[in-house]
Amino acid sequence: MKLFIFAAMSTKVRVRFAPSPTGGLHLGGVRTVLYNYLFARHHGGEFVLRIEDTDQARFVPGAEEYILECLRWCGLEPDESPVHGGPFAPYRQSERKEIYREYAEKLVASGRAYYAFDTPEELEAMRSTYKSEENPSPQYDHRLRGKMKNSLTLGESEVKKLIADGVPHVIRINLPENETVSFTDMIRGEVSFNTATVDDKVLLKHDGMPTYHLAVVVDDYQMKITHAFRGEEWLPSAPVHILLWDYLGWKESMPQWAHLPLILKPDGNGKLSKRDGDRLGFPVFAMNWKDPRSNDFTQGFRERGFLPEAFVNLLALLGWNDGSGTEIFTLEELTARFSMDRVHKGGAKFDYEKAKWFNHEWIKHAPAERLLPDVKKVLEQNNISVADDSYVVRVIDMVKERCTLLTDFYEQSAFFFNTPSTLETGAVLPKWNADKEVFFRELTGRLDALTDWSAAEIETAFKSLAAEKNIKVGELQLPFRIMLVGGKFGPAVFEIASMIGAGETVKRINAGLQQLAVS
RNA sequence: GCCGCGUUGGUCAAUCGGUUAAGACGCAUCCCUUUCACGGAUGAAUGACGGGUUCGAUUCCCGUACGCGGUACCA
């Protein structure tokens, strides 16, 4: 029993999301976070955010904060991160710089890696001299490393001298000539590669920073990561990572891998990019992102009017489903049902129409109180100030089924707050006549006399006058709507009249009468 | 070029050898509603191709085609 408990504790699930802070957070990135989060929560494990900022040239200030804010908005907070802290700090690779060199040197000592002194120009020269029709991109591999400037081809004393002289160099992995590396991917099953086809990846760069290949292995090991999920684009370099786990002597603690399918552009093929969103008119980033260098601005799902619940829901279903046919899930439900073996192998084209449907579903089913802060924000952005929250709550309940995006609440409910400035008179003009004009003129009097300003009373007054005048109620409802709303949309007219009050209703009728007369 | 991974309606997808091949989005028609929606009903639309294995293949195997990813001192 004791043993069992120990085993259970030692295999506690730990996963990580490891983005590089180079720009806005792509929807595919959020999905990777989600699957990590869901898997961790499902198994009672921990979710770590690690920042992969080993490329100083691509570092973008603000990107890390942005990523954290995205996770917060989605409700996918990490247990450990640069700001949350944790037992394995630091969580920024740039702050772990010294750690990596030691392991790289260890690999050199054991012959699994070597120093390489080739300059960028020399590498370029190598590529162009060996470039041919059947080999358009020559690799620094077992066939070519013997022809390059490295500790395999140079004498020991020369290598020592070069290093002592401070000549810039990198450390590259020394891959076997012909070995099969295979592993079991949680999504794809058995995957294997031959080392002959992969190059001697740089492990440690000339500036002392590790490349992703070294850093991901060292950090996953040190942070006790049990399951490593990443995009499918990493599959080809998986053998390098697996060999590294082996060469470093950590094979027993290597995480289980899962390579997630890509999210594809809706038209054509290929990975979905920010450009596709710009081109097709939908967001790709989770939140607004402004690149501090180019000042390039990109709208996010949040600002576009998506609810985080919907965003998370739609992302979960993009590449996974539980087989039941249900599509609307809360985070809690997703956590309970998620499993990696139901993740698809093939990439999924992003469908913005379906994304909007998810949001619409969430808005329709959300309690008005949940929507209140967001709706108030939308109204305020359109210069509608809200004094009475309970009034807005009632408005939300009346119009939410008509709102696909949060931003739709503006045009769907503006008439509850402001007198419409322009009326769509064209909708009633063709059938407008003197009888109707008289009806509305008299209607104002009847309404003024009402003691109980309820929708039912208004409707009764409206209908009995119509009967007296011998006009079909249906013929009168549209004009009434146009006067109150301004257009052919919105909830039941009598409800609207009841909401905006007697004075405002009469005022709008008179204004409408005037417009219909002059036009 | 080479290596790897994929491929069920327009899109997301179920099926774990035997089904009339679910369901959802979108689309169309109808009902409800004398607005717009919501809701309800109906419909059109799918296994890339060729070989095997099998009594039986969408499902398993092998090819081919196509697509994607990788092929950096980027992640």
C-alpha cells in the first residue's frame, strides 16, 4: 500500500506550455494551452508556464505579459510561471542560461556532441557548394561534419587553443549515422525516424544560450514534466529530443509526447496565420495585439466580442470531441471529459461561422447578470451611459438571442436608451395613409390615459383602438415598431413601449408621425 | 529532393469489420412570429484512387495521388 502511494505521488502529472515571447498569442497556441490545462486538471496534476526566450533577436517586449493576460482571460491560469512562481523557478529560460552549458559540455565529454567553429559565412558556403537538384538543402550531418571546422576534424590542441582564444563556437549534437529512433505518440501511436536523415542540431549557440532542442529537454527534466504536448510542426525534431533524453541519462523520466494537429486556414491549405485573419476578416489572436516595433495592430477574439467561455469551448472542439455529439461544454465539463486519445490526427480548418455559432450559444444561455459587465462596456464604448443596472439586465434578456457577438448588443439595444435618430420609413411608407395617421394621433391620447403602463395594457389599448378604426392590427404594428425602434428588428413592440416608458413612447410616436408626413 | 505526418459531405466530425455512414455549422424550403431573432420540421450534400486480407471493408495492410509539416546558431 505504501508503495502504491509512493508510485502515485511520483507520477503526478505535470505539463507545461512553453511559448516564446515573440508576438500575439495565436489561437492554436491557446488550444495547446487548453489541452495542457485540461489534461493536467483531469489528472489532478499541475500546469506550468515556461517562457522560451532564448532567442534574443526575436524577443518582443510586452509579449510575456500579453500571454499571461490571455491565459487569465481564458481562465487557464498556470500553477507555476514566472509571475506565479513555483518550486522550479526561474521559469524564464534566459534566466536559466548557466544551467544549459553544463549539460552541453557533458555531452561533448561523452562524445555525443562536439564543438563547431564554423562561421555563418562558412555554413552558407557549405550549403551552396553541396546544394544540388536532389539535395536542395544540405544538412550539417554525418556526411558533412567531417568536412567542417569542428572538434571532430580539428586536433585536440587546436580545439583547446580556439576555445582559449575565445573564438566563437557552438555545440552540436553528434547524431549516429544510421539508427532508428522510435517512440509512442499519445495521438499518433508509433512514430519512427532514422537518424541518417536528421542533422546535427545546434544545442548551444555561440552566445551561450541554448537552442530549443537542448532547453526543452533540460527544462522538462528539471521541472519534472510528465507529458509534453506541442504542435505537429515539432514532430520532425522529436528524434533529437529523444536521443538527448537518452544521452543525458534521463531516459527513464522522459515525458510522454503528444503532437497536436495543426489548425488550418479556412480556404486552401496550410497553417492558419494572422495574415489569413486579416485577409478573411476574423481574429486569430486571443486578444488585441499591437506590435511595439512595427506598430502593427491586430484585433483579438476578446475585443471582437467573444466570451472567454465560448472561445475556450470552440477551441476545445477544434481537434477533439468526446464522441457524444454534444458540443457546448463549460471548462469544468471539458476537464471531466477530456482525453488525449480522442484528439484528432488530422489538422482542422478553422471555420469562423462555427466559431460565431459557439459564441451565440453562450450568449443565449448566459444569465443576463453574467453578461452585464460586458454589455455595459460595449454600450459605454458607444457613448451610452448606463445609470440603472437592473434596466440593462432586463434589456439583455430581451435582446440576447439576437446577439452573436457582444458588440451586437449596441445596435440591438441602443433604442432602449436613446431615441432613434433615423427611422427606416421606407418600410412603412408604401402602405402609409391618412387613416393610420389618425390612428397614431389618437393612440397617443389613449396611451397617456393608461394608469398601468404594462405591455399587456398597451397592447389592449392599441388593439381596441385599431378595432374601433377598423384597421388590421398587423398593418399598424410595423409602423409602431419603426417609430419606437427605427428599424425592422427587435423584441415585441409592446414590450419595448413598456420598457421605455409612456412619455418616451408618445414622444417617439409624434416624432415618427412627423417624419412620415414630410417624407 | 529527402524525411515525417495526414486524408469521411463546403466546414467540424461519429463509427473502434457487418449502420439506411450519426450529429453540428453553413445552405435551402416550410411552420411559428404581421419585425428581426429564437424555436420546430424537412431537404440537398460524405468515405481521394488502386490493389490486397476477409464471408464482409470507411474501418486492417501495401502502393499511388494529393495536402501539410520539417529540412536555421527560430521557436
